Amino acid sequence: MVVAGKAVEKRGQAVVTKVDPRDEPSAEWGWHGRFPKATRLMALFSAIVMFAMLIGNHHGRTEDVWLIGLGVGIIVLLLIDLRRRRTAWRR
């Protein structure tokens, strides 16, 4: 009588990818990931800094257009990422 469930069977079928340690030195000791929370936090911080740079001694408005455009672009990318994370379980 076999008692092992589907989870145990799937565990045996783990996908092993070969990563060359010369290309990815961290693969030797097992860590191979990203920092998603820190990345999002720093993107938000960058957008806030862009908007804070609007305060200053600008004579022309070209700088303001670029700062607002880049700040809004970062915010839009963060919102897209938020939506992708919220709907990721549906895939």
C-alpha cells in the first residue's frame, strides 16, 4: 500500500538547472535570488526624490518636465508590478 501523496511525488521531480559558478558565483552556496521588497522600496524612494528635486532654482521648465515624467513613470511601473503580484495566483 502506497501512502505517499502528490506532494511527495512532486518533490522527487524537482527541476535542477545547471548554472555555471563562473557566471553566477552565488550558485555555489545556494543563494540565487533577488530582493523584491528592497527593489520596490528603492523605486518608491527614487520617485519621491525626483518630485523633491522640483523644489529648486530652475530657470527653465525642461528639467521639471523630465523629473515629473520619470517620477510618474516609476510610479506607473510600481503599480503594474503591484497588479502583477496580486493576480499571480491566477496563472
